[in-house]
Amino acid sequence: MIVKHLLPPNQPKQRIRYWCTDETRLGLKTISGKVITLKGVKPVGMNQWGRENFYLYGAVEPLTGESFFLEFTHLDGVCFERFVQEFAVAYPEDFHILQMDNGKFHDSQQLQIPENVIFLFQPPHTPEVNPIERLWLEIKRGLRWECFSSLEELRAALRKQLGKLSNEIVASVTGYEFIIDALLVLGIS
């Protein structure tokens, strides 16, 4: 689909791409989860309560499975703006619709939004409609019950988890049928 009415007259025609964005916190606190054991056997696992953490900002394209991630030390409008700027630089040829939640820093009046990006805010309190939430669960599933001695060790494990994510895997996890159908009806492919 070619964007005509959204682009300034001097802009070349661009392909429209639909992305879902969000942020997640990762830290030294152990991520727990279910463990399969024999009947009557209580699972035993190491657990730590470290307070150090960082945030992974991400964008996924449910149609193709393409993804973009950046790490930041905290969660605020400055980091979010930098994420969007870096994202726009990484994909300069296309026009991007970014679906996101209603986080206060997503709607700051000071945000400088690139010309090839528009925001689509999902309804309040509906994380289930953002497919990247399932990707965060998938990534964290691979980090369950791990005790990391430092953030660098956690970052290395995270890079390993992200390296396992092919476009096909990301598309299968994030490709909600209602989103894919809507994009195809609009002619976005």
C-alpha cells in the first residue's frame, strides 16, 4: 500500500509497515516458572533477588517477523524517543505505523517523532492486544531459573535468546490472525 494522504507532498511514495512496540525489564531477580516433576515431588531451584536491571525496548513486525531491539538503563521519554529515532534510521525507506500502549512517556509533548513514523495507541489496559507481549514471554521462558552473577552475564544470555529468534519464529509468536487479516485487507504486505 502506498501512503498518499499521510505524507507531505515532497515525500517519495513509501511502503507501509505495521510494527508492535513495547518495553520489558530484565534483571538479576530470578525469573521463575512452572517445572515438571514426579507426583508428590516438590521442585527445588536456586532463586536470587538482585535489584539491578535494564530495559529492552523492542519492535516486531507481525507480518514478516522482523524485529528491532535496543537496551536502555531505564524507562522514560528520552530513552523512548532515542529508540524511535534509531528505529527510523534503521528502516529509512518505509513508512511505519507503531502500535503501542498508553505509557505516559509514549505521549509526551516533547517527543520528536521521525517523519516516517506514526503512533497507533491501543486501548488502555489491554496488553493482550499487543503481540510483542507474547515475544517477551518467549524470551523470558529461555531465561527461567537462571541465576546471573552480573548484568553482563544476563546480557550475554539475552543475546543468545535473541539470536535464536528467526523471522519465522517471531512471526509465528506475534502474527495474531486478526492483525494479519486486517493488514491484508488494507493491502499492506
